[in-house]
Amino acid sequence: MRIVELIIEETEDSLFAGIDAISIVEHPAIEENFVALNNQKEYKLAEVDADKRLLTGALLVPNKMIYRRDGEEEYYIHFSKETVRKASEMFLIYGNQNNSTYEHQMELSGLSLVESWIVEDNVKDKSQLYDMNLPVGTWVGTMKVTNEEVWQEYVKSGKVRGFSIEGYFVERSKKEELMKEIEAGMELLKIKEMILQSEIELESYNDYPESASNNAKKAIAWKKKNGSSCGTQVGWTRAGQLARKEKISRDTISRMASFKRHQQNKDVPYSEGCGGIMWDAWGGTSGVEWAINKLKKLDNEKK
């Protein structure tokens, strides 16, 4: 039977990769039930109040074979420790801790992730307090239930016994195949560019506003001082070009214009996520709006 490793694809659209929501289910695929920390006396945690209504359990277990069936094909999927850790970090970085569902079908409100950690030692880890015995590298979470209906109908009734994740991953094998196709395409593109450059001089532009350059400088300065895992090499290369007031091609302008799809995340503080710092790295509002208008102008001139 085929075994597939799922990974998080790191691209310019990484904002939409990884785990989008946590679902409470009756039969969790990872086969690890959560612990309901309400008024059960067998959980002797002095710091846990009987009325807090907390659910603690494994969210993602590394290297665990999970059975899947797609039509007639049967196979197993699994996640590496690296992917589990990356998924746990991205889930919080992108502010998804309030995203929850029931059995991957019905959206829920009043169910939030309030604690998250990776098991570093299966003897001394906090999960041992709940007799979980989870392998090193497991992502464990505690969710608080503030919705009375969810607590009574699903948790107290025993309808749900564990967590299951919802997200966007790719098969490592498929990514490798895709990379080969991309490499072949890049070689053809290089040949095409050589031919074009021998016939015409490709135009580039740097008439973007000074504020766009300043936004990029601000993002770069913050990253140098505080460090940041946000964005891709492409994004930071773009920031460097804008900060140095370099000329950029129409293709680059098009990429800047398309970055408007991330505008809803532009006000996220640098210290709290990736939305704000990457928005500024791409020139901020003034840079993106310039790119949109510049693109229209260039296309109209071409026509």
C-alpha cells in the first residue's frame, strides 16, 4: 500500500498553507483522545478549575501512519516532526486559534486554542500528567469551550473524543515532480529571455513612490533587529529592490499588484504575525496601489 508524506509547501501563498482549523470528532484519525479537564477528580491539577471547561489532547502526531481512501485507492499518510512543528507555529502565526468545526462539517463558535506545545520529552512532558504517553514531536493543544451548547451537546454527551485537523498540505513526491517540471520550464524561460534580450532591451521602472521604498526599509530593519521567519526569499528580495530604489520589470510589478490579495492582513503588528511585515516588504499600500495602476498603464500603452 502506498505511503505518502505530507508537507507544507512554502511559497508566496504560504499564508494559506498549513492548518486552517481544528475539528472535534468522535473518531480522530490520529487515534489519540483528548482529556476533558472539567470537574473530573482523577485529573489532579490544582491549577485547573472545575469550571474552566478545557479539552487537552494530541493535535498532530509525527510519523504516525493514517489510513486514507480516495475512490478505489487505499494509502497511508504521515507527517514528519519538522512538518508537525511548522504546522503548529503557522496555525498561531496566522491567528487561526478560534477556527473550529464539528466533524469537519459544521463551523463552531466558542471553541478556542488557548495552549499549544510540542512534546520534547515523553517522560517529563506536561502531557504525562494526563496519562497520554505521546511520542516526542507530538503537537498537543488545550482548547477552551465557552459555548454552552457545544459543551453540553458534544463534550458532556460523549459525542466527541478527540481532535482532528483541517489544512492544506502537499505530497512530497508530487512536490518533487512539480519541482522538476518547474526547473525544465525555467530552462526554457532562460532560453526565451536570451532571445528576447538579443532583439530588444527589456524595460524596467523605478518610479514607485518614496513611501513604498520606506515601507520596505522599515520591514527589513525590523527583521534585522528582531529576526523573523515570515515570508519567502522572493518576498525579501523584492523588499531589497524597493529599499534600494532599483528598477523592476513588468513581471515584478505584476507580482506586486497581485499581492493585494493579502491586504486584509496588513494591520497585523510585526511582533504578532506575518501579515503586516510582509505587506510592507512588498511596498505597503502605496507600493501595491502603484503597481496596480502602473500595470494598467503599461497594458494600455501596449494595446
